[in-house]
Amino acid sequence: MGIDGGPIGVYEDADFPFIRDELSVLRYRLALRLPILAVCLGAQMLATALGAKVKMNTRPELGWSRVKILSHPEHDYFRHLEDIEVLHWHQDTFDLPDRAILHASTSICKNQAFTVGNNILGLQFHPEVNARGMERWFIGNAHELDGINNVTLQSLRMQTRQYSPALEKATRRFLSGWLDSWQSDK
């Protein structure tokens, strides 16, 4: 199961009731120990389903930058993301859930990637982006750029063209490594 991002927070379930349904599905899958890949809002929902708190971060993190990969030999597939610029587009953060292992951080958002066992993966950043798909994000979310220092639509387009090819390759290796880790653990 994969859950992706969106321009809302998991704590906005009164305005967006589907969040409660998503959390129920996540809790069900967790109880059955089924695989879960959750990105951005999905990672925040996953953290919530695991009992962690999600809150607005001290400032938004939007644009391309590297994450600091924390070494865990049993999860060596994270090495594929070392020295790779990834896309950040979020204003929320979450506490690390109990039993979770932290794998990546930035100076703005400490909890960028975590695993629980070999089959649960939460990512605050966006490894799934490509240059073509980003145009849809720009159209639908350009309003979020207002008031964020030094981030413009033009700079994001330029950085996307520059960084997304390497990210696409690294993401394929990263996700293949993750899939291999939990499939071989069955």
C-alpha cells in the first residue's frame, strides 16, 4: 500500500474526514503486518497511526536539498539517497513513532525517513518526483510559494530539471532495495 502527499495536515480531519478513513486503513494494515510505503502526508498519517504526534513545523521546507542519511546496516538501501538532492514540500513534521528507526534528517525537519521492521517505510521528503510530473505540482500548488524566502517557481523548475534525473535513478535503486529487504524477510 502506498500513501502519498497533499497540501493538508493529518490533524485537519474535521475539515477533511477522509483522513479518518485513511488512518483506519493504515491501522488495519499495521495490525496485519502488511507492507506500507507512505510519503509526505502519508508519512504523517503513518506516524499518527503508530501513535506519534504530528504538528506544524517551525518553518516550511520547500525546495531541493539533501537529507542526511543515518547509517543502519540492516537498511543499507538508504545509501542510494546519499549525496542526492531530494524534493521537500511540507510544513508539518512528526515525532518518531515508538519502535521506529530514524534513517534521514535535515536541519529544518529532523524526522525525514523512518522504518518499522522491514516492511513499513515513511518518508517526509518526495523521492517519487520527476520533471514531467512536477509541472502538475507547480500548477496546483504554486500558491504555497508565497512568503517562502528564496523559493520561486522559476528556481524550482530549474532545480527540478537539474536534480530530478539523478533522483529518479536513485529512487529506483532505493525502492528496489527496500522491496528486496522485506520480501526476503517473509
